[in-house]
Amino acid sequence: MSAYKDKDARINGIKDQIRVVPNFPKPGIMFQDITTLLLKPKEFKDTIDMFVERYKGKNISVVAGIEARGFIFGPPIALAIGAKFVPLRKPKKLPGKVISEEYILEYGRDCLEMHVGAVESAERALVVDDLIATGGTLCAAINLLERVGAEVVECACVIELPDLKGRERLNGKPLYVLVESH
Amino acid sequence: MQPGFSILCFQASADLPFLVFYQRKGVMHAAASLLNSSNLSLRFASQTQTRLSPWIAAPSSVRLPLNRSQNYRIALPPLHSTVSGDSTQPQQMASADVKAQDPRIAGISSAIRVIPDFPKPGIMFQDITTLLLDTKAFRDTIDLFVERYKDKNISVVAGIEARGFIFGPPIALAIGAKFVPMRKPKKLPGEVISEEYSLEYGKDVMEMHVGAVQAGERALIVDDLVATGGTLSAAIRLLERVGVHVVECACVIELPELKGRERLGEKPLFVLSLGLCSKLENFIKPSD
């Protein structure tokens, strides 16, 4: 589901602050740049508030954020709803014991890691990233959490690129976004 | 002993030697040579994870952590602080002329995990991810920074990739400032300015978006940890190049052995916790 369709008054302000940069990182890609949103305190706060309003009181004890832009949105949500924040990182960044989940990219593979012991079985978790495209990264995040017995309640992103059908790749997990970009 | 020094000795347990630090101008130094001149006999230290409470207060006192996982006791009183506590108590020293350490600090310090030999042998890695799992300690961390910086007319919080992205945005949101990510090369789309900086071996580059900040703005730079200060210095230069006034650098952890504070020159640095980056045997020499 998306807030865009719910027509919250704050949505247009948030969408207007997202900058589209053509041909980044390579020709043909229209890059959705959230850094301009972060320069606007009101709209950045509205973004966080919309997620917090949705998730507080839902007994969510874990917010998992995907490196690196998930680190920007995840912690403020975690702090506001009283959940712990768990960074999901590229390989070899997390010290100590980790579990890894490989996933497919357009060309090649990548890997997402989470600390052993960060999340306990039966905890209710939210996965946060700035954007969902094909859903590959989010799918890897869901797998990591489910492997340790956590229940992924929902995935939350600021932006969805619906044409890439990432929503279908989430193992049936619900997805909530604020803005769609076609 | 020169004036202006404070000495803290503590002993992790009865069978370990004293670990001695001295503090001068707010900077902590390992005091191996001091030990020799003081005729303290040393036995070889086993590796101990040491967490030191910082001095947020005046530099004439050093405070001991109330650490859940370690037993420290004060072996010798400091020479130049006013100590009113009983030196055999495993508690903080109190200095009459210094304000008390914020009670939230102990919980923050003890929530940070030290991982030996990461990313390479000999490095004691200060892992803040365990702090992020402790909802109270994480909230307290942010609150301590917010209390310090709100109402200081700071309009920019710059956070250094990637762990500065965790602490910077909550601070920015609470004080009503914008958040500016300082990133590794080729991550930021559009026009950027770059600043090269030195690593232990080689160089790296930090980038910031053109137009993210305006000349005359007042900025805070946030990262999880300051080691040598190279990364923070690059961030300062990036912001100053576009006419921004960097008010302060704020980190959760400082590694005083690496002298990052000196590398920042006149830019103030505020930290919540101190960490040792070496194994004890690397900087206490056994007596012959």
C-alpha cells in the first residue's frame, strides 16, 4: 500500500523534495535522490512522522535498515517507536559474528550481512530503505531476519518504482511506501 | 611532574598491573615512561577491554566508568584533582570543582562492544551496533547531543558515511537542522565537491553535494568515532571550502591515543566515551 494513494497532505511536500538525476549511476537510469529531502527539515520530519504514526503501538521491537540510505531513515523511526536499530550491511563491514544472505543483481551478485544475536526469534521487525526497485535487496533483508526467527511485519520505503515490480519479490510481505515514481 | 597534569591509575583486578594515564590539556596519554620514573613495578598486563569515561567537564579530572562488565578500582589518587571520594571504592572520583558526569554516560559506554583484531590484527574495534540495540542507551546518546546543540543556531548536521548516517539524522531532526551526508566517491548523484585525505596507507576521498549548504551556515559534523581525525578533518575542509562555519565535531567515541583531537586544531570536539585502541601490552612495557 502507499501513502500516495491515501492522499495524506504531507505527501506532495515530500515528493516535491525528491530530486531525479538522469543517467546516474549509468546512462538510462533516472536516479531518485533523497538527499534533497534531507535538506528540508519539515519534509524530512514529515517523512519520519508518517512512518512512526503507522508503526508505533504495533509491538515492533526491531527496525532493520539497509546500508547506507536505510541508515538515514531507520534510526529516527526506531528511536520514536522504541525499537532497536539493526544495520544490514555490505560484506566485511560488521565486526564479529555475522550471518550472510546472497542476492542477485542485474549483473552479478551481492551479499547482505547482519550480526548474530542482534535479533531474537519471534521479534517483530520492520525493514527500512530509501527506495525499492527490483526488490532484491529487501528480499535478502527479509530472508536474513526470517532465518533467525523474526517476523517481518512490513517493509517501508520512501519511494517505490512500481514498474520494476519489486513488490512481488518480497515473499508475500507487505510493502508501504510514501511516494511512487514511474 | 609538571603542573597541569592529572594522573589516574587504575587496576582491573588485584592480579593485574596498574594502567596509568595522564592527562594534559584535555588529552590523555599513555604513561609508560611515567611508570618507570615513578618506580612502580609492572607485571605484564593481560588484555583488558578498557572503557574510560570521558571528560565532558573540565580537563582537570578524569572519571572512571561505572562499567557493568569490569571491576576497576582506583589504585592511586590523581595528583592534581581534588579527590573527595575514598580511593578504595570502585566508584567515580568526584572533583569538587567539576560538574558530575551525566548519569547516562555509563550506560552508553558499557553498551559499546570492543572487538579485538578487527578489521586486522592489533586493532581493537569499537562497535556501536550493540549501543543501537539498547533502546535507552541509543536514545540517551542522541539526547546528550541534542541538549548540547539545540538553540545554538546550527542549521546543518553533516554525517560521515556510513555510521555518521545513524547518529546524524536523529540529531538533525531534533534540532531542526538539515542533514547532509558526506560520502565516499561516486555515491552522490549530481554535482559534488571532493576532498582527498590520507589514510594510514594511501588516500581516500570524501564528497559533498554542491548546493547542499550555503556560505554562513553553522554546521555540526557527526561520526560514530574519531581516531586519527583524518576523516573529520576532510569533512571540516569540505564545509569550510563553501563558506560554512563548523561549530563543533561530535562523536560517540574518541580514541585518545591516536591524537585526533590535536589534528582538528582549533575545531572543538565533543565526545561521550573514550576507548583504548591498543591491547594493553602494546603500550605498557613490562619492567625488566
